Amino acid sequence: MFRIPGQIGKDLCDRHLGNSRRDFLRVGGAGMIGMTLNQVFRAQAASVGHAGGPGWGKAKNMIMIYLQGGPSHIDLWDPKENVPDKVRSAFKSIPTKIPGVHFTEILPNLAKVNDKFTTIRSMSYTPNGLFNHTAAIYQIMTGYTTDKVSPSGQLEPPNAKDFPNFGSNIIRLKPMDEPMLPFVMMPRPLQESNVIGKGGTAGFLGKSFDPYTLYPDGDDMEMDKMTRIKIDDLQLRPDLFSVRLQRRARLRNAINDQMPIIEAAVKDMSLDDYYDRALNLIASGRARDAFALDRETDRVRDSYGRNTFGQSCLLARRLIEAGTRVVEVIWPKVANSDNHSWDHHVGLTKRMKDQSGPMLDQGLSALFEDLDSRGLLEETLVVAVGEFGRSPEKGVSTSGNGNSADGRDHWPYCYTSIIAGAGIKRGYVHGKSDATASSPLEDPVHPGELLATIYHAFGIDPESIVYNHLNQPRELVKAKAVTQLFA
């Protein structure tokens, strides 16, 4: 299913810059959220800011590889030697392109390209209450925690009061200049049990900043599913110009005729611009072309892996190349299932060796090589991270879950993430974990600081103010960028 936000039962382009047309009509009367229109735009401009420093404004677009479920850092990028058997990974340690830095044997391809990215081995936070998936997902995607967490760690379903996904904030503050999808999420929504999409929407910014979602049917290994992408919403319907466009053009003209103050206030950012932008997206065909994976050679498609994750990474590259600002690839396919999930409470060794490990290694390494060879890594930020890591000790319960003898439970106190591109140091390891990868020894990085670093890379002050559904000022994220990550 491919969905363009704000279209169900509504015309295209109902909202723009977070303010609806209805909001514009209120300006000059009671005012919008207590400010004049000029103040609104000034506030938005100030959000982009001039903080400066290493890496400031280097990113033009980004790809988030979200490894939902919490991959085990000890069994991937931070193996430990000379530790008890209950801690040591079942996988052998192998050297990487960086002298003295080791991964495990299930990441042979990433070990050959880690000179292209930074490895952060000191991700860490202390949760409030039980550290189960949904609350942790919401934190890494929005920078905020929520008060409404049940004893099991579940949240209420997504609603208009939620804090926005970081991608929604980016496309609001760095709007598109080209007729292309600004924000795409695939191949499935963020999900924990029956809570679907929490942390994956624009929340109080409004549906116009929601991601465009691409959720193909089928299993992770059904390779042909990513070729038969349905993009009907990007086709021109025969009646579009004859009826709807004429009606909307009359409405637009009436607004301009009767309320010239609006036209004067928005100046170059007129209502026509947003109307035309939405139509150009459909008419240009750029988005449709980006989804044509069958235009890639078999060699390229094979290099990413003929599975949902690999082909999603390839599609992410094509979307970025076509002009998309933010792409989030959510680890396929069903959250917390035995179907290639990272939530390895049971059967970790076999599942990582035969399923999740090879898919991650092939797809992510191919993405780094492909972006770099095309020169796209210079301006494309790439982040790979989960909501937490896994417990250093196997077979114990840290979150109320049962674990097999080789299973690991949730562990937010120390884990690993990957970041690359857009001025990020190449071949660098930031931070250091202790002897058992239980906690950071050096330079801990909170998930909020990782988000702040993302905003910084886009030239956005992480502490810029945004107004929530109650017109209360809130920072994009209450954290500082980790500028040591930039060259």
C-alpha cells in the first residue's frame, strides 16, 4: 500500500508549513496560535538558525536504517574477548578495515567498508520504568518520552498530540524545492504488538508532514514484491483537471481576491506555490521513476540482496538520488516475530547467523559502497540504529521477558550505532564500552544526542522551538549535537 498523507477524503495540499488554509483564514482576526503570520514565518526561519561548527548544514538528505527489536551489539560490532562464556558471543571475532577494530564473523562485508563510516560504541540511556520496545522507539524517533506507558511498556496508539518523527521536523524546516516525495517510510510501520506507527507520524505538526508510506505485502524473502510496487496515488487521474482543479482554482482565486493581506504576508510563499508543488509531484513522474527497481541491473540488485531489506536499501538510494529528503527503512517485516527480527530472546545464534545477520551485512554494506561510488555519501547522512542493545549476559531476564540459554534481553545501558556521510568522520570509532559491553567507558551518547546530531547536520538548531497541540513551546530535542563525530 502506498499512501500520500492528507489525501483520504481531502484534496491535495490541504496543509503547508504546518499551518492549514483554515489557519491562514483566521490570521488577521483572532490570529493563529497567538502570533501573526509574519511571526510564524519568522519563527520557522529562526529554527534553521546559524549554530555553525563542524558538520553544520552538510546534509541535504538522509537514510535512517532502523533496526527495530534491538540488535545485540556484542554479536555484531562490539565483540568481547577474555570474558565468561555467558557473555562471550558464539561468533568469532574478525578484523575490519580499521586496524585494531573487530566485528563478528557474521558481518564480513561491513568489516571491509567500515572505513567509510563512524561506529558509535557508547550509545546509552537509563529508561524510566520498564525499557520495552514502544517507549524506546518513541524516544529514538521523536527525542521525547511519554507519560502514558503501561506496566508492559506499551503506549497508546498514535494521535495528533504526539511529538513529531524527526523526519517530519526536517521536511518542515527544510522544505523541498523539487517535485519529489519529501519523506518516505518503508517497508513496514514502526510496530510493537498491537501499537502500530507510534513515533512514526508528524503528530502535532499535522498530517501534511506525515511520511509517505510504502508497505508491500509478503514475507522478508519474497524478492519480487519490491519490483511490483503499487504507486497508483502518483498517477494522473482523468478527472483531476476537469473537476477538482477547476474548483480548487476558483477557491484559490476567491481567497486572493477577498483577502489580499494573506497574499502580501506570504509573499513568495503564496498558496499557489503549494498547490502547484503537489500537482508537479504527480505530473513530473520523478517519484514514479524512482520506484522502478527493475531499471537497475541484476548485478546491482544482487549486490544488495534479493530480499525485502536489501531491495529497500536500494530503493532508498534511488529515492535520495531523485531528490527525497528523508527515507526511513524499518527493519522488516513483523515486529518481534521469529521472522528475521532483532528481538533475540530465543535462538539468537541460529537466527542471527542464518537470517538477520546476512541480510544486514549484505544490504547495508552495499548501500555504503553504492552511495560512495556515486558521490552521494558526501551529502547523504546514513544512520543505522536500534532502540537499544541486548544484555551482555545470556539467558537472564532484564525486562520481564523469558530468554533461552543463548538469548539476550533488552539493554539500553550500552549499545552500538553506525553513522556516515555528510561530513561524518570515516573510519572512526566513537566512545568505548567496558570489558563486557555493559556500559560506556568513554563518551556516552544518548539517543537524543544522536537526533541532535542529525538536526545539526541539516543546519537545524536542535533546540529550536516548535509549538505543540496546546500551543506550548517545545525544543525539537533537549540535547546537543555530538560534533566530535564530524571531520
